[in-house]
Amino acid sequence: MPKDEYQSRAFNIVGTRPIRPDGIDKVTGKARYGADMTAPGMLWGAILRSPHAHARIKSIDTSEAEAMKGVKAVITRADFPKLDLDPGMADILDNSMAGEKALYDGHAVAAVAASSKSLAYAALDAIKVEYEVLPHVVDVDLAMKPDAPVIHAARQDETVPEGLSENVTSRSQYGHGDPEEGFKKADLVIERHFTTAATHQGYIEPNACLAQMGADGQGDLFVCTQGHYMVRDTCAEILGLEAGKLRVTASEIGGGFGGKTHIWMEPVALMLSMKSGKPVKLVLTRDEVFRATGPTSSSSTDIKIGMTKDGKITAATGTFRLQSGAYPGATAFLSAMCGFAPYDLEHVRTEGLEVMTNRPKAAAYRAPGSPMAAYAVESVIDELCQKLDLDPLETRLKNAAREGTKSAYGPTYPAIGLEATLKAAQEHPHWTAPLGENQGRGVACGFWFNFGGNTSVNLMVNPDGTVSLSEGNPDIGGSRASMSMMAAEELGIPLDQVRCVISDTGSLGLNDVTDGSRVTFAVGLATIKAARHAIEIMKTRAAMKWGIEPEAVDWVDGAAVPAGPNAGKFPPMSIKEIAAIAANTGGPIAGHCEANAEGAGVSFATHMVDTEVDPETGAVKVLRYTVFQDAGKAIHPDYVEGQFQGGAAQGIGWALNEEYIHDEDGRLLNAGFLDYRIPVASDLPMIEPVILEIPNPGHPYGVRGVGETSIVPPLAAIANSVSRGAGVRLTSLPMSPPKIRAAVKAG
Amino acid sequence: MIFSSPETIEEAAALLAADAEARPLAGGTDLLVRLRARQIAPSAIVDLKRIPELREITEESGGWRIGAAVPSAQMNEHAALKSAWPGVCEGADLIGSTQIQGRCTVAGNLCNAGPAADSVPCLVAAGAVARIAGPTGTRDLPVEDIPTGPGKTALKPGEFVASILLPAPAARQGSAYLRFTPRTEMDIAVAGVGIALSLDGAGKIETARIALGAVGPKVIVADEAAQTLIGTTGDDAALDALSQDASAAATPISDKRGTAEFRREVIGVLAKRAAKIALTRAKGDTA
Amino acid sequence: MSRIHVTTTINGEETDFLCEPQQTLLDVLRDDLDMTGSKEGCGSGDCGACSVILDGRLVCSCLVLAPEAEGRSVETIEGMAEGDKLHPLQQKFLEMAALQCGVCTPGILVAAKNLLERNPDPTEEEVRYWLAGNLCRCTGYDKIIRAVMETAADLRGAA
């Protein structure tokens, strides 16, 4: 159990809205993203991809491509070292470059490096691959059937019940009580089946990197990723390199949302550089991003909930089946943990089943596993409210988890914010605003765990008293701003005296991937501790100068002061003054923190949305949207709001129009932004963010991660509003116009 | 690949005629997408945008001639054209995004021969005529005869559409284009209806032309649906009949953008709604 | 492959370059002129991250062949600030946190600048439709739309 870190206090900088330090580079076009770096003598890489969903690779003839002028390297799987990798690592290698089989449309089978982009593509055309096309499966329910084509044999673990296809690799189970007993106490039990389509994170910056391997085994990689340490460690392992010899630098990152927490093509770029002896830039096309970098899982879910006529949930069960793409490892277990997490339940059981299909390896996408679970659970709760004529907010409040509740996935909650979000929703003018014809208002709740993890931060006090802060997590949405703010707050100095940089893997200790909404929490915690460490050193230096004990020095408003009248009478010594005497009092001053952070506070949100359905066409217009979410403590409220708004917008897209569409041969039909329809500006209303602040006991300032929870409620919130506005209950996402029109027609 | 930018129609025709693999380039919003996706590898690109008369909208016999290199944004900035043929302009204004509309041309939209081309149904409803330039001179062809199927046109080797003539609008005329897309913008029509109609002095519909997009291999001229309207005041019964006729005239397929059943239904809804807008516009003329 | 010599004006400065005929304006800006502020998000005109102004018109530079730029005028994000003085839109985007990852930001700023030059008093709906070709996946557009509207109001007030 993490210790209680939180201390209530007043803030000077935290909670304000300063301009972010990396802002000017981003509004002037100077910021360097993954594809924006070049190196002398650089080659262009390109990847040849399988056109088949499932095929044995009989042969690859690269001779013609290799003979082309300007082509400096052609590689296939045969070029990668044959190492004894554990299955997870072997999967990453196989996903980067196919071995015996191509497992999905878009799976890499060969790659080239050439002196120009056009030459690289011409060389791909010259590679001849002979395939033996195999039966394929892309649907999660079909893939579970015993006679389904098997993606990989013998990858099941011992948890999987008999009678299912080998594609089912794992089963997880959670819950407590006896649901069968609980259902008997219900006045109404509703059981429903739901499906959701695979959706892509849709980051605007395609994956890109610049790899440079030297003959001495030392290498450099500049890459857009959510975790450059992960990239270093994984690439080193699968290429047989020593991690310390590979330095990875994170570029500015143009969106990730979980999709850049994985390895997709970095080992290919490194291998091309090794073979050619030159720097190689590899930038995926948008088509490749859709076909070969993981979307989230599609899902198939059964939910059963019992409720009394006064709105108490008596029991709940759920089975969540998520497809993981071509390798084991989806997030059905997270669906099974998250689905009922908002509620205080006496009887609850869930299970999650991970299922392989001939699709790209499923990747994390903002609160992975939770949105599809919330869609199903919150839809059934809403239907129960409709049938029992109950208020949907009041009913959720009645069942809401609170401090001391034993969660559906096991742990007992400390102080949490679900009730606060529900009460804020009840009191908001949105809740009582009038609605017109064909308009409906939906609400839904959502949960995400949040995460801490391995974190390293250095805080250097420079000779002039300014502060250089080094952290090791790519800044995906303003984290340099919030780290600088926390450092300045703790040190008691103006914000402009701190500059925060994202260090490469060679200059700072390990940092876990930017995921799990961990950065503001964990890196923030480490930043505060590094600042406190630096303060201790500065107090010692002041004490030395004053000739008193370090314990007799306090730190107030950016300066060392005597702790009390007994300590002596000295004027405050500012950080600048202490920095100036550093050389004579023991040398450079720096604080640091290396920790595996625990105590990330769980996060809840309630969303409220008004929609209008055109009954003749099935089109849904989102009219008004309000997000109520617990942030613990909002360090930079603008960027907390931005996370709320962005997650809601992605959830709206998932609910209404986004989906992977495959043809009968398992080929992706909509691998582009024209037919993979993420919301455009004219599709959305303003999204009002309401920040609740219920301090997280595990963070000195009370911070909870905010990045992921916001995508959890929208799917159900929209479904519930459509149900209330148009009188149709959609159990399949996306709720595209043809589906809604068909439902309206069927009555 | 050879890039050339001729300054006369004759020069462009000669360049295109000399090389069967050459492609004309107007706005490039289809051509470049296919080029970059490596779906096509033309031996030469002939840019039409340096030919002065192809960049102009000129009045001709009370109507308007739109050069093949005129971007759709330019059409929507042309007050007189917009007032004469609002439906045609709104079709052009729905192609892609602001950025696309800064480049795309209705001639290109027509010659790309995509069944869902947004500007084509109302051009057809308007009775527009394409002027085709080629190695042996020019010829005129009604726009509905240019596309012959998905990606296929009636153009002969070396020919290109140089301009499109919108006729002089009739008195008391209204036109409109409506389409259905899942997104509000940046989308491909799942179904689209272009309509042009005019009223007689008594307020009855005297002439009507209706064309349907995205519900067949090429744009469909829905003559029966148009006949249904003629002689009526566009009352609810007439519009319901129109709706049914439009659905009946459609021959849609199911694809990633929509099912056949949905398209057939929605085309009827759009026909009714587009006719209402066109009627309002026609009445506005008489007011 | 023979290269084409192109002379054009970029952000007010006459510039010349050699290009392959199938290279796009975006390719040349990014790969040959090292003006990487224009981003390639899709290469098919669907995301707007490569937006530039060509002879006064907003276009996707990924859908312009580089040789087409001969004799034309191109405005990119790199030309939006005058020296150290940010354009009011750039300043407002910073103040109102109208960006998160920032990769769509150059394209949106160029597009918004072109809008305000044409329409100094746009409605929210007009801003949303004008920017519909600029995809942003981080912000839900809310703060972007507000920043454009507020900049327009400021500029009207100053005029």
C-alpha cells in the first residue's frame, strides 16, 4: 500500500494557465517530429507489405531490387539474428517483419533502403513474393469457434476452457458474491449482447524514425514514440544489441493515444541501417498506419444486470471477448476489470477472453478495454432505468462506488470522485435544459485505473540559479508545462526560471512508457521529490555559509531562511545566491528521483450528451456535450480540459462512425482518413469540461491521471441519448446511419 | 514522367494525343491521390492550369462557361453564377474540404467518373454541356454522357474536357443539390440528388430535371421522377411520389460506404428535400 | 530521371529548386528546402496538416506537384510570424491552449489565417466548416475554434 503523500496546501503556480514552454516551436513549425529529422548521407526506407490476410510465404526474390542503382539494402526476416527470444519478444519481431506466414493484410514481408523516396518505392515493386493463401478469420466470435483458422498454434495458457479454438489464448475472471442469488432479488433482469468495431487511435503524425547504426555496434535512433526506453530495450533485445549502446531520442510526438506505446517498424529501420551502413529514415504512409499499426480490439460482450424497482443493482455479470489481432495479448482482462468498477455491487462476476484474428496486432487505445465494457454495462443500466422509470443519474448515485467500496475487480477504494461527478452532473444546467423533437439526453459513467511506474527525473540548479529539469517521457499533451509548474511551485521560484527537456535514453535513468495516464502523476511526483532533494542540498549549502546546522534551515519562497529565532539571524539566501556559491560549498547542485511510483489514484467520469436523430436518414447530430471528471488536482487546467475534450471527441467518433471495414478476403477497405471517419470540426459542438478535484492520497499535490478516462463514457452516453431521443436501442457500434435507420424502421 | 504546362488548348491536345499514357492535370485532387498511392504511373502529366481561358468563368448566351481549370472555390465566389445555378455551386462546394475546393474542378470531378461525384448530379440536372478538346478540334457532349461507368468516360484518346457550359436559367427557376454523408464534411456521398426545376406563371412546375448520384455505376437521369413533379405545385403528395420514383430509379450497390437498401431509401428522402429547396428558390425568383 | 528547375516565391522570398516531376510541393518543402513545418499526415488531401496558401488559395501541398509552383507564390507556416512577432492567431493559440501534440497546428494556423483574411467575422459554424479539412485528434476542436473566433474579434477590434 503506498504511503499517504498528499498534503493540503495553497498553490502559486499550480492551477494557473501559463503558456506552455514548447508552444512557440509548435505554432511556428519549428518543432521536430518523427519525420522532420535528417542526417548526412541519409537513405529512405520503405516496407513491402502482404496483400493477404493470412498466407504462407513460399519465397521472396529480392535480387532485382538489390541490383537497382541507388538501392543500398534490401532485407527480409532472414536478415534478422536468430535469437532465443521469449514469446512476447518473438511476437514483436515477427510483427515487425513476417517470418513463415503473413498474418494480416499489411504485414511487413520485406524492406528496402534507397537514395530517394521514389527509388525506394520502385525497389519495392521489384521484389517478388510468392504466397500460399490460407483461410483467414477477422471476426472475434468466428475466431473462437473450434473450426476457425488458427493464427498461431499452442499459444493458449492454462486458463482457457476446453472446446474453444486455439485462437483463444487466455481467460481472466474477476468478481465476488453469488450473482445467481443476486438476480433472484431483482425486479427486472436485462441481458444483452453488444459488439464494437475496431477503431484506430488516428494520431495525425504517421509513425516515423531515423536510424543510424555504426560499425562498432553503437547506434542512435530518433523516433516518435510514447516510450523511447521501451523502444531501446525492445530493439536491443530482438536485434541482439546491448541496450547501453543504443541511444534513443524521442522526437516531438504528433499524437499517440496508446498507439505509439508499441514497436511497429523501428527494428526494420535499424536493420536497414546496419545492412547499408548509412542512416535510414523510415516514415509510414497513412495507409500503412491503418493497415499495420494496431487499432484497438473489436469486441463481443454479454452483459446481465438485475435491478430492484427502486434502482438498486442486485447482481451483474459480464463476458468480454476482445480480438487481439495476429498475436496474443488483448485487453479483455481490463474490460473485465473496468466494466463494473463504478458500482458498489454485492454480487458481480466477469470474465475476459483474448482472441487472435488475422488483423494487425491490437494496440492500446486510451483506457484500453474500458470503453467497450462501459458501452455495454452503461447501456444496460440505462435500459433498466428506462423500463423501471428511474432517473439515470439518481440510479447511478444510488449504486455508486465510494471510499471503502470493494471494487468489482478486487481492491477496496480509497477516496474517489465518482459521486462528485454525478452530483456535479445533477446540478449542471445541461441536465435540465429543454430538448426538442427527436432529441435525447444520455448519461454514462466511466472508470480507469491510472498507473504510476518506473520514473527518473533530474533537476539541476545551474550556476545562475535557473533550473534545468530532465524527464524521460515524451510530451504528448503539455507535460513539460506541468512538470515545470510543479518544479517551480516546489522550489518557490518563477515558472520562467525552469526549463524542462525530454532526455534521451543515454542521459537519464529508466522511464516507463507514457501510458496509463501516468506522466502528470508519476513524473510529477518524481519532479516534486527531485525538487525537494535539491532543496535539501541548498539548505545544507546555506547552513554551511551561515555556520549553522542544516536542520536549522527552512526553505521559504525560493530561498533558504533560518528555521527560527534560535537558528540565528540571517537574511534569506535565494536560489541564485546559493547557486553562485555552489562551487565553494561542495560543487554542482542537483536533485534527482528514481522511483517505481505507486499510488496512482483511480479516476471516474460522468458524461452527458444531447443528440438529435434524423429518423429518415439515421444521421445523428451531437448537440451538446458536458464532461464531469475527477482530476485529483489540475496542474494546468487548460490541458486537463483538453484531455477531457479530446477523449470525448474520440469517443464520439467511436460511437458513431469509426470502424475497420474488411472485405471477404480480410483486406482492410478503409485505410485512409477519407473512409475511416474521425470527427471533423463541423461534426462536433463545443465540449464543456467540468473539473472536479478530489485529491489523490498517493500524490503530494493530489494529482490523478486524466488522459484516459474521458474516452470511456462517450460510447454509452451517445447510445443512451439516441435511445431516449429516437426510441431505438443500438447494441452494435458504430451507430452508423444505416444501422440507426434500420432500427427506426423496425420500430 | 514528363511534366508540361502548355499555354493553349491546341498545344495541350497535341501533347495528350502524342502519348497514350499521358494524363491531363486540372485540380489534381484525384489524379495526385492515385499517383501517390501508386495506382497509376502516367508517362506524362499535362497541366491545364496555364491555359488562360480554362481558368475563367465567362458569360455565354445568358449562361456560364466554366473552364476546366476553374477551382470550385472560384465558382462559389462568382455571385452571378451562384445566383443562376445555386445547386451546381453547392455541389461543387461539397467536394472534399476547403483545401480541396481550392484546387478541384467540376470538369475533373466529371472526368474522374466516380459514381459519387458531388458536382455531377446538378450539372446533369442543369442540362450542362461539356466542350471536349482533342487532336481534331472540339466537340460538345451533354455532361451525363461523359461518364460511362466507374472510372470510365466517353473521351477518346487525346481528348479532354476543356469547359462546361451551364445554359441560361429559365424564368422562375430553382436548383439544388443535397447529398447524404455520415460526416458533415470531408466525405464521399452515400447518395446525392441534383435537381433543377422551373415554375409557370401560376406556380406550377413547368420543367424539372433530376439526377441521382452514388446510386448506380454512373449518374442516373431520373426522368420519371421529374415527370411526376411536372404539372404539380410540389405539394406533399407530389413530393412523396417523387421520393418513391427516385428510389425506384436507383440501382445502388452495397459497399463500405453504405448498403443498397439504405441508399435506395435515402435517395428518396434527399429527392424530396432537394425538391423543396429548389421550389423555394424558384418561388424566390418570382417574388 | 531528369529534374525540373522551378523558380517560385516562398513566404515572400524568391526561391528555386530542382525536383523530380512527380514530387509534390510538400516533398520539396520538407525534404529539399528543410521547411518541415508543413506536415504529411495522409498524403491524400484528407487531413490538412500540409496546408499552404498558393496564390492566395488554401490548398493541401501534398496534392500540388512541385513543378506547378513555377512562378507562383507559396505561403507556409514558416512565414506566418514576422521575425519574433507572432501572428495574432499564433499568439492566441498559445494563450488559449489550442494545441496539444501540435502536429496539426501549422496546417490549422495557415487555414485559419486564410479564413480571417477572407472573412473577418466568421460565425462558429463558418469556422468549423472552413476547418473541416484540418483533422485534429487531440483537442476535440473546442479550444481551436474558440481561439480562431477570439482572434477574429481582436483583429476586428484593432481595425
